Amino acid sequence: MPVAVHVVDHPLIADSLTRVRDVGTPNALFRQELERIGTLLIAEATKGLPTHAVTVQTPLTETLGRQLSSQPVMVPVLRAGPPISSDSETIVKAYRAGGAATYYGVSLSGDGATRRIAGDFDPVGESAALLTLGNFSVNSSGAMVFLSAVLGAGYPKQGLFASVPGTGLQMIASSGDGAPGGGRFSSFGPPQLSNKPEVYFFSNLDAGAGIFVAAPDQGLKKVARVGDPWPGGPASVTIAGLNNSLSVNDNGQVGFLATSSNPGRPGLFVGSGGDAPARVVEGTGPAPSGTFNGLLVPFKLTPKGEVLFNGNYGGPAGGGSGPIIATRSSSCLTAC
């Protein structure tokens, strides 16, 4: 059966698509441009919806307007499957008229059970509401964490939230809250949820930045902060910068990328909410051939606490680049 193809030739979509295709586009901007493209495609797809005339009272006079004759629901369908899923649920994003989004968990057991997770304009406390949910992370039991703007009295803010089956919506932290070690949260990077469950997240602070963990009944703990001693380095060297890309395993560990103070070299570390982080590999440290001259994101933390990453290296005997698996004591190519 022939399928009709409609090409949307819109300058705003073309602009966003160019940024999505650009290898230099940061992760946060990549996701923002995808959302922008989706919003514009919704407008294009719904421009022919039927409407009917209504009369409304403006502040000055009565006038005519138009309303949708029926309320559509739009569900994204991806070629590779639904956008988010766990071992027990598929997470589906549905749009109401006007573009407000709601997320639902659909059971994979075959019984058709569906639960509402959260959506735009859901209340937070007595005087605030969610808006523009994103940066989701879900574990095997269906628990989910995400970021959202929070609007209302004393806002806007950004909040980090958790939705656990049977317990409802919980706020983990929001901009303006006190951070472990001093200062206040300013903004958050994409959170990562393990199966323990623990939530690891990056946050800019009112002074500096840090990586933190939240666990049930344990509150918030620091993993690492700008200004902390550089793990494995001399006392005069500190952590000068932290990347917001994280990788977690189910053994209470998080992998992260940091940059040192003078001389400003990168390093990959494994930490937790307890002991000081351990250095796995340094940007100028020993490599399979010579020394590393670059550590690239993304990277992956294994259950054993090893870090799989792409690295560039070189030396008198030659160099190369490619996937490296590194432990706390040695580094080798994936093949070895």
C-alpha cells in the first residue's frame, strides 16, 4: 500500500536539524533542538484538525473565536521502539491539545495495566507546577527520575524528581536548596538512576559545581566537588572542573570526568557517596602505546567498576585511538 510522504520545508526545522547533525553540538543543546523539531512537526501535522466557532468574552467586548472540535492525543512512535522502557514497563509520552505532555507506564506483562507517571502542570506542593519534563532515567523496576522546570510562587526553579511505582511523585532537590558541603544548587545535569536504587546527578552550584548521590533513607551525599583534592595527585592540585556526563552501575558506583587545576588535565574517576573517588585513568597517563592525549565522552561504567571509553594516545612506538577499558590499576585495549 503506498504511503503518502509530506516533506516539511520550514526554516526553523532546517535550523534545528543542522544543529542536531553537527558533531560539535553539546548533549543538552541536541535534546533541546529535538524537542523544538518535535513541537514544529506537531504544529504541521495538526494544522488540518477540525474546529468550530465559539463566542468568548474579552476584557473589552464579546467576540468570536475557534476551538478544536475534538481533543487529539499524540503518541510518538520511533522506528527502534518506544522512547523509554524498563524490564517491567514501556514509558509512553502522550500529548494533549496545546502541546502539554503526560508520561504513562504501560506494563510489559500483557495485562494492559497502565499507570500515570507525571505530566506538564502537575502540582508540586501547594503553589507550584511541573513544566517541560526531560532527561529521564529509568531502572529495571520501573522507577524513574527526571528534570523539570517548576513554576509558581517563588519560582521558576529547576527540580530533580523521582517517580516510583506505588509511591507517587517525589522531589529530590531543586535549585536554591542547600547542597552537601555548602552552597546551593543552581542547575542540574542529566540524572542517572541505578537499580539499588540510587540517583547520581551533576549540579552547578552558586559557587562551583559538584556530583551528588541521593539514596532512600540516606538523603543527599557528595561524591566530588570543584575544589576537592585531585585524587591520586599532590596536595597542591585540585578538581577545577566536572563534566555533567555520568555513568552508574548497581554496586553504588558512578563514573565521571573531571579536569584538574594547574596543569589542567582530564581524568576519569569512579566514586560513590562514601569514600573519596579513585582515579582510573588520567589524560596524560600511561596508555596502551605511549601516553593518553585525550579522553572522550560518552563512557560506560561496568559492574566491576571498570570504565569503557574512547581515548587518543601516542608515543615513540606509535599511537592510535579507539575503545579502551580501564581499571584502577591498568589500562588496555578492549581486545586484550
